[in-house]
Amino acid sequence: MLLKIHPEDPPQRQINKIVEILNGGGIVIIPTDSVYAFAANPFNKSAVEKISRIKKIDFNKATFSFLGSNLSILSEYTKPIPNEIFRLMKSVLPGPYTFILPINNKIPKILENRRKTIGIRVPDNKIVHAIVDTIGHPIVSSSIRVNEQVGNEYISDPELIYEMYMDIVDAVIDGGPGGLIPSTVIDATGEIPVLVREGAGSINFLDLLDEGETI
């Protein structure tokens, strides 16, 4: 199913349909503020595992992000965030950033990893916010690449994505053209945030931290 949803004013009836699919263990392809991504209900183990099968990668090597509509809903699943890190996150979110944080015992077991961390996202995308607010908790996502085994090329055309995955996923949301650059990833597990991957989000604020300024 290809579902066109207005990116600025997503109708609730369409959002309800997506949430119904997610609650039923389905996989949905969603837009974000960077690239399109697979999404699932993190409390459904088989759905999360299915994403790694679709991407044809070992589940233990798969990387997932926890998507929320605000920091409050995400912080319920992480250890307490230090004030300086929290202020930094507040200054750039919503936006195309993934912050790696330590998890607490509320995280769905399927998302635990050996490092006990998770990448959290508050994308600047109203469709994602509406889905999260309706389902009542974060959703899990993993970006779509042209070929997971070969390279990091991304697909921006939702209709092309639908042609590729129409027989594999339960729904593709057409929220307009996506980006071709993934989110900027920052490891915030220590006292000083560390850039892991430079992506769509500006990293100018990291220079301020190096100079000892307060965000």
C-alpha cells in the first residue's frame, strides 16, 4: 500500500491506519527529515527482526534508531541525561541528528546490545511525530539503502521505494521527496559528545564545545 500523507498536516485517519499496521506487527516505510526508513513497533520482536531480514544483514550487526516526537518520550528509555548533553540536544532537536545514549531497563529487550546503548532521534517531520504521539511510545527505524551489502546510496523517491518494497512491507508513506544524506550521529555516552558520522545535521555546535562555551 502506497499512502500519500501531507507532510505538514497529516490526517489523523491516515495516521491511525499506520499505527494499526505497526501494532499488528507490520513494517512501514516512513519519511524522516533525512532519508526514508523502515519502521516497526519496538515492542514487537518479530517485526524488529523482520527489518534486518529485509535489509539482508545479520541482526546482530543491524543498527536501529529510536524515533520520538520529543526528548521526554525518548528519555524514558535512557539513563539520566547529563544537563550539558541535554541542553545540547535541545538546541538542535528536532533535527537530523542521532544521539547515542545509554539505555535503561525499560528498553525493549530486542533492542539491547552489548554496549547497552541506543541511537535516539527526534526528526523534524510531522508525520513521524503524529505516528509516535498516536501509538504512545517511540518507534524503531533503520534507514533504506540501495544495496546494504555494497554501499551507502540512499533513495529519495517514495514511488521508487514503493516499487522496490511493495511486496515486502505493509505500507509505504509518500511524504514527499526524501533526502540523500543520513543523520549526523553523535556519541553522547561520555562527558564530551563525540562525532561518529557527519551527515545532514550541522556540526558547528561541536566547535563551541571545544572552545568551552555553553550551549
